[in-house]
Amino acid sequence: MEEKLSSVAKTLTPSPIQELSLLAQRCNAVNLAEGFPDFPAPSHIKSAAVSAINSDFNQYRHVQGVCDHVAMIMKHMHGLDVDPLSNIAICCGQSEAFAATVFAIIDKGDEVILFDPSYETYEACIKLAGGIPVYVPLDPPCWTLDADKLMKSVTNRTKAIVLNSPHNPTGKVFTEDELETIAGACHTRDCLAITDEVYENITYDKEKHISLASLPGMQKRTIITSSLSKSYSVTGMVYYFTYQDLHSTAALVGRSHILPKSCWRISTNKQFLHMLIFISAVCQHGCVLSGWRIGWAIGPACIVSAIRNIHIKITDSAPAPFQEAALTALRSPLEYFEWLRRDYESRRDYTIKLLAGVGFQVQFKPQGSFFLFVELPENCVLSDVAFVEELIKQAEVVAVPGCGFFS
């Protein structure tokens, strides 16, 4: 029956992250392959969801209050005037918001700029829409954007540039100069920008996330996608790890050391070991929400209308009870985000110290998100894939090869 598959479907391969997460479940291994924290959602937010269910908010439903609060947040954080009725579409998480955005604007043969390395979902969505991903490599060790490389890659066929900042998987926060370079490319070639801003509230060392849409002339060219999942963290899957769970990980690279109680996602490239560290694993102030699948797209009215139509045709409605509960999360005091940053930052610093102690070389200290991209120890002769295989066999810890993040 494979001949019945579409040509696009034949080009898509299973996500290594999902495959390794399933392997972790089958092997009862420590799952460092998928991004979710291991702490419970706050009781008042769970109670809001339960209350909505018990109140029979269980049918297709659009909770306008979510859009109203998102619009207020955009004004407060970025100075953007957003009409909650016409400029925001509620979707089933950021992933659907991104996919619906791509389907709304990309035609067959359109080129879309991606910064390399990048989150794998972007490429898949572009290909499903018939678009052509064009990769612009970020330069290590600080993963800087070279303006000349970008401008040479943008052509009259470029329809959009995808920006994820803070960045998965490097933890980079794009600078204002880099954002101006991207904005300049959009103006020069009359193209759009699609941003993934799910980590906007997770920045360190006084770094500040700047939305590309806030730059002059960019609000009308930018579609922002985001969700509750990273700042409020409802992943729908909860894992509890002990210090001993990660002991074998350090032993495998040649030196035994007990690592911190954290939820990690590890991926390795031939030269890099990328650790997605849920520093929030023991975060006291974290709020866990991505399994609830509440996200949004913000943009020009005509594009948002198309996104909403696509969303309705595919999924009809984001989960009604969780839209109601999302209101409770969105009303969190501003102090919540300061607590969140401090907790993540302390765990980032602690984990970097421990990794350096077992031979990993941290060339770039993450400025945001909860990722670490570090070089394999010099005495490690394994490739990224081989390292992951040995990690599973010897330590019962599941990781992700970093090659999956590169074109």
C-alpha cells in the first residue's frame, strides 16, 4: 500500500525524538529525549480545568478571553497594538499555529528561510505546504547570524523567514542587530516573517527577548506563534528522576559523577552533545501546560483569518476546558516570570558546572530557553548516533542525536 502514499508523505521520516521517547517508555529508561518538565501543574490551574469540565464546557468553543489577555500581554511586553478579535487565532498549541500559518501563506515552490540548526517541525510543515526550505547556517560557537549569508540566501522566490528566539536547540537570543538584519531582508525582498516565541519568558543574565514584530514596519509583516507550553509548561507527561538516575550518563563519558535532579533532553551531533535541560524539573514556581494544546497565532487580520479557517478545517477547536483554564494561567502575576527565570538560571549554571566537571566543553552559555549545546568530551571517539546507542545500552538513558537539528 505504500504506493498509495502522497509524494510528500514519502519524504517525511519519523521524528527521532518521538521514537526515542517511545523507546524510553518500552525500556523503562530515563527519558532525556523529549522536552517536558517533571513537576506538577499548580493546583489552581488544574482546578480551573476541572471546574470547566464540570461546568460542561466540553463542546467546540472559542474562549475570547484568551485572545483578550494575549493582546494585553503583547501591548505590555512589546508595545504592540493587537486587536483581539481580528489579529489573534487560538490554535491547538504552537505547533498547529505554526503549521496553519505556513499553510496560509506558502504556495508550491515558495522558498522559506530557516536558520540552521533548527527545530525539525519547521522543515516538515514547509514541505507539506509545497514550499522549499533554504538553510542559513548560524556560526558557532555563539551561533551568530552572518548578514551576508542571509542576504545571499534571500531571493525573489523567498516568501518568509522563520525565526525562533530564544532558539531551539542552541539557547541563543538573537540580538537587536541580528533582528534588524532579518527585518531588512524582509523589507528588501518584500517577504514575511514567522516567529516562534514560545521561550520569550525564559531568558538569562538580563537578556531581553525582543519580538521581531516590534521593529519598525515589521508588525504588518510578522506572524507570531506561541503557546502556554514553555512558560507555563503543561506537557501532559510527567517524569520524576532521582540523582542516581543520571549517574551512569557521566560514567559513560569516562568519569563517574552524580548529575543534578533535572529533566534533560540530550541530543548529540558529531561534534556537539546537545542537552535540552528542563532546569524546571525541580522548579518551585513552574507551571506545567503543553499537553493541553493551547496556542495562538498573531498577525495581520487577513492572514489570521486564513489561519483560523485552516485551524477550523483541521481541528475545529482547541480543547474547550483548557481554554478556560488558560485564562487562569495568563492572569499569572508578572512576578511569576521573574521566579521562573531565576529558577531556570540557577539550574543552568549548576548543570554547566557539573558538565564541565565530567569533560564536556561548554563553548556557549545559553542566553534563553532550557537547552545546552555542548561539545563532546575530547576522549569520546563515538559519533552522535553511536553515543546515543551506548547511552541507552549502558546507562538506560535515552538521548537524541543532534544531527536531527541540522539540514
